[in-house]
Amino acid sequence: MKILIAEEAGFCFGVKRAMKMTERVVAQGCGEGAKVYTFGPLIHNPQVIDRLKTKGVAVADEVDDIESGTVIVRTHGLAPQRMEELRQHVDKVIDATCPYVTKSQSYASQLGKEGYHVLIVGDQNHPEIKGVIGFVNDNYTVIKTVEEADELKFHPKLGVIAQTTFNVGKFNTILSKLSDKANEIRIFNTICDDTFVRQRSAAGLARQADIMIIVGGRNSANTNKLVEICKSIQPRTYHIEEVREIEDIDFQDVQSVGITTGASTPDWIIADVVERLKNLPTHSAVT
């Protein structure tokens, strides 16, 4: 059985940056009795969060959960009001917001100030979108489906941004529905480069492989997008979060397995998945 691994598998740029910042804080220490927190899970990968906990990094979901010490803002960013609340409450705040998310926040703020109704294409329950909303006034709408785009009310000026991990193809389809929704439309494509390349690569791999395995947290938006894309091409697509889940997959008559990952999946988990696949009775070469 041939094992095909996407070149883009593993941490994305924003996650690598956040992990390095966190590891630097842990290595330097914060003084006797002080603690290190992330405000919300740093990234959407439970295994990585568990490893950070063993190094003394706690997860805080509310400001009141934090004692003295250092707080690292998660890759998904925070609304400015929450950021200010943190700065008033703790000794030190380190902003590990992904630069692509920061850019999206900036565009949202700009559009709002220029009088546009801000249309945010993404999941309103995702922490990134919750943070972005904080950069605009009440003149915004969040949608994530083509049907919602069809039902969008008319606005004289419409400004559009996207969740950085949104499905590229779906975003383009939604954009095609907006021509009669405003007199003026301004679009900032804020989907990050890694998301675009990772989704394109996953689709290509799904066309080659007899089975696709997508490795990543079940709460990871970008991982779930990859699952959606691959399943539309290769029905035998499986989303796993832990290596042991491979045991539940039927590899009968499978000649090739494609592997890709969400942006928060570390290399060591990929290596564990490959090793488990190599030890299956039907394995052969790995490429």
C-alpha cells in the first residue's frame, strides 16, 4: 500500500509562529509563582494543548480564571474590548494572533469606518469570527452558506471579508450571488495563502488515492473544510484526531492512501500515523 503525504501537511505559518512564541515564554519562565496561560486553546489540536499543559501552560476561558502571570492570546485573535480587559487584568499579554487574522481584523475595521455594511463570510461561532466582529459596529452580517447569500438584504455599500480558513470554492460561489445586493461592493479576500494551497493540494491528492485520511482536531474549522473538499472527490475520506482511529478504517483492496492535515497538526502526529499505516498487513512503499 502506497502512502502519499501532502507537501503542505503540518503546522501552517501562523501556528508555527504561535508555538514558537509560547515555547519561548515557557523557556524564559515568568518568575516564582507566576503562571502562563493561553486565552482559549492556543490552536485547535487537543494533543498539542495537552503537551503544553505538561509544560505548565494553562488554558483560561475567562479573564477571572487568570491569576498573575503571562497570557498568550490564541492564534484566532480577540476582540479589542477583550484584549484591553486582559491588559488591565494581568501582568503581561503576548499577542500570538495569526498575522492573516490581524489583517482581516484591520479590513473589518476599515470597512466599518468607511460606512460599509460589513459582510463576514464564515462561522459566527468560531473564535476568529467572534474576534473580528469586535472590530466593527453593529452594521455587519455573518453568513456561511450560498442560501444565506441569496437571502441577504440590500445595502447601499457592502464590504466583504472571509474567515481565513473558509472554503475557497464556496467563498467564490457566495461572491457570485452578491451582484444585486448593493450599489457598491468592496471585497477583501482574507482567506490565507496556506488555506488556499492546502485545500488545492488536498483535492489533488483525493483524486489519486483510494482512501483519504485527514488528520486534525474535530473542532478545527480548516480541518473540517479539508474533509468536506476531499469527500466530494473521494467518498472514502476519513477524519481522525488520534492515531488509534486508524484501526476503525477498512483498508481492504486499498492500493494507495492519501494523508493531509489541518493547520494545527504537528509533524509528530503525522509520523505516528505513517508508522501505524506502515505496520498494517497490506503496507508497501511510502512516498
